[in-house]
Amino acid sequence: MKAIFDERQLRHTPQRYFRRGDYIPHPEQAERAILIRDMLVRNDFTIERPRDFGDAPIKAVHDPAYVDFWKDAYTRWRAEAGDAEPIPHCHPGRRAGRPSSSIFGQIGWYMTDTSVPLTEGTWEAIYWSAQTAIEAAQRVADGTRMVYALCRPPGHHALAGAANGFCAFNNAAVAAQHLRQRFGKVAVLDVDTHTGNGTLDIFYDRGDVLVCSLHVDPDNYPTYYLGYPDERGAGAGLGASLNLCLQPGDGVEAIMKRLHEGLDAVKAFGAEALVVSLGFDMAGDDPLSVIGMTTEGFAQMAREIVALQLPTVLVQEGGYLGPSLARNAEAYLTATRAAL
């Protein structure tokens, strides 16, 4: 099984994150990807760089104006605000209104929270993160059974027209849409500890892409707002969204029970290809986790997903700088390779 990765993804360099009323060191650091990349090398995985597919596949799931915003946002901010930290300070209300032409208005319009601060290398990092997912999807569309996209920054919280939760471009949604050029029905199975709220948002009224998200109940846990069990899709997408909620303190048994429900839903949907939003932040020692997935649990999860026998793109999502990050990635990906 090959992995796709581009070093330019390391150029997004957020320093701090305003969370629960205080600044903390930003959890989404380049070191996350470096640890996984180095693990891949140690285990003799072939790592290749993505081709440049342009921005059309990204704009296929995102508002084109939103995509274009990122291209020069950092430069515009520096021209207007000097050395001020590029973090939004205003956001649209429930009645959203319309975009401002000001960088100060646009940064809040296109970001729902403070988690994706602009840095000099943000555009390159998010662009090549998306290209990594597209490359993996193209290879699967061309006949490769499974490809791992080491995407960083992650993507599954990014909405159609706004950044959220460390995510600017929704890599999993981009990959799923790209697969739709070859496959009639595609499923996205999100196994990150947080709701795949952006992916749900993008495909909520579509019946050709199933989005199944395993995550901690959003009532009192980020990302809040979306991901409740009664959210089943709308219009043509009714029944094509499935939220399988976990509770704080849940361990391997509860997580695997929910996974089996998700796998059954993928089969019942008749998916012809699969995108896995792969989050290692389910681990008990992850700094953002409130549940207790184990290293062997990740390996078993991998084997059961492979058993679906579907063409599959693995897209890296969460997994932060806890002690077991590289070990869990190793367990999942080596188990996947052995099961193929």
C-alpha cells in the first residue's frame, strides 16, 4: 500500500489557539505529520508526492470564492494589519448577510472559529493537503485497491464555505467527489473522535454519497452544533447521513460496536468505493480525546474496514501529539497492509 505526502504541507505554522477562554499552544502542528511520515519510512512504505490537479477538484465541493480567498489572504492581512495576529475577531450572525470586501470582514466570514490562523505558508499547506487526497483518489479510481493520503492540515471539519476545527479544505469530501467520476455510490466513513461536521454539511442533501460519522456526542464536546443521531440528511440525501455517537469514557467495545453499525450501513448503501476519514485522536492518551481507543483497537478497526473489499482512500484527519500517535498509526496502517 502506497502513501501520498508532500513536504509543503508542513508550512502551515499556527502558534496558539483560543480555546475555552484562554490561549493554548496550537495542537495542530507539523510534527504530527512528521511523526507519521517517519513511521512510514521505518516500515518500508513507499511515499510518493501528489501531482498538481489544480483547484477545480477543490471547488467541486467548496464555494469557489472561499477557495480563492485563501490564495492571498495572508498577504492582504499583512498589508492591512501589519504584525497583528491573523485571527478572526468578528463573525456573521444567524442572519449571515453578505461577504465584506475587507480582509477583516472576510477572515471572519470564511472562518467559523479561531482554530485556523493565517500563517505565511497556510495556502501552500492546505492546497497540497488537498492535492494529496486527490492523488490518492485518482489512483484508487485508476484501479489501486487502497491508498493512504497523509493529509495535513486535516479537513473533515471544513464546511462548504468556511474553515472550522483546524481544517480549511475538506480533503475527504474532495476525495469522495473525485471518486464519483468513476463510481456511482461513494461512502465516507469518519472514525475521528470529533464529528465530521464539514463532510456532513457538504453532502447533506445528496443521495450519492453516504456520510457515516463515529464521534463523541456533540452536545458537550467539539465540534458542537452538528452530528446528532436524528440528522439523517435532507431532500435527495435523506437517509444518507448517519451519526453514531459515543459517550465520554467509552472504550474499545463501545467504539467497535458503533464501527460495526457503520460498516453495516456502508454495505446497505451499496457503496462502490470508500473514503475513510482516519482520526487517531480516539486514543485514550490523545490530548483532545475523552474516549479510550487502544493500539490493538486501531489494528482491529483496520482489518474490519479492509474486509469490506472496497476500493478505499484513507485520508488522515486528527491525531495530535499524544504519546501513542505514531504507534497507533503504525498499528492501523501495517494491519491494513497485511490484510490487503
